[in-house]
Amino acid sequence: MGEPAKYNRVLLKISGEALMGQREYGLDPDTVERIAREVKAVYDLGVEVCLVIGGGNIFRGLSGAAAGMERATADYMGMMATVINSLAMQNALEKVGLPTRVQSAIPMAAVAEPYIRRRAVRHLEKKRIVIFAAGTGNPFFTTDTAAALRASEMNCEALLKGTKVDGVYDSDPVKNPDAKRYDRLTYHRVLTEDLGVMDHSAISLSRENGIPILVFSINKPGGFAEVIAGRGQYTIVTDEE
């Protein structure tokens, strides 16, 4: 690689679905290990990394609510799913030799530390990877919002969203081969055109705190480290056109 990182501290947000591989639900161990290696490549550049992982591969709160379950209960179940994913990722990161801590917004003393902001910052300063589990700890907020909140609290210089595609498009590139890819977008445009980068509260929180959002493909080998070095394919969302 040889190129210096553009950021000193970043938060990586990945969906629960990113951990499924080719499965229909659950965790694919090979995929989890591959993502752990992606994180290690960035860690080896000297970057402080924290993570937020979704829970949609195990339980999706909104679909549970749509099936007649109370929304708050469904969301709490989704938060539990993120703890399972966080522990799986912790295990994979430690297998590749990285020091980690899981902090849960819902206290679970047997498996994770409680979320304490100052302790989390200290872990990052000590070059530990911190995985933030259980979303914000509150129903009605997505893990996207949790990612923007934690990135703000940790004073991260960027929020990276690892997705299945290499950036933000004006329509679904899987369904539409002529979909147009954006290199740069403003927070305002993402909100007004409802481009689906993240939900509105996550975008607003990132804008208020001046945290750029970089959307890239977590499936591309070496893609995370490339983006951190300012190369590769990604869409950046900032205040500037």
C-alpha cells in the first residue's frame, strides 16, 4: 500500500446483511473473517477504528412490527441481534490479532462492557478496536443513527458505510444497468432527494457535527483501506458540492 491514511479515527458501519455472505439469514463465518481482515488492513495503517454493525441478518425490527409486533419490542429484538453480530466480529478480529472491546448500549455484563463514552475513547487511544452493540439503546432509532451518534461522540473524522455497491446511485444499480453513480453529494441533496444513503436522522446528525460519510463496497477486497487512503471507488457526502 504505502500510502498514508487520510483519517486518524473512523467509524465503520456495516449492515447485518453484509455478514450473511450468500446465505438467506444468519452469519457466514468466511464473510465475517474476510471483513475482519479488511479492518486489520486499515488498523495496520495506524488508523483508530470503531464499528457499528446492524442486525438485519438475524432480526429486522420494522418487519417484525409490520407483522403485528409492537414496534418497541421488535426494535429491542433487533438490538439483541446486533449484540450477536458484534460478538462474532469481535471473535474474528481477535483471530487476526487485533485487540477489541464490545460496548453495549443495553447493559449485558456477562458479554460486553456497558457503553461509557470516555472509556470508549480511551480504548481507541490505546489502539483497541471498539464495537458498539445494541444500537443507541432506544427503540425507534436505526443502527445508521447509532453509527452517526457514536461517530460524533468519538470525534471520528469520517463515517464509512460499507455496502454491497461501490457508492451512491440515483437508482438501484443491480436492477438498472444505466444507474448513475455519484462521486460527491451534499447532505442537503441526500435529504431532499431521499437518496437512501442512511436514514434522515443519521444524515442530519453527521451534518451537524461535520462528519463526512463515505459509502463504499465492503465486498471489494482491500476496498476499506483504499478508501481510507483516498483512493478506490466511493461516494463522499459532505457540505461541499
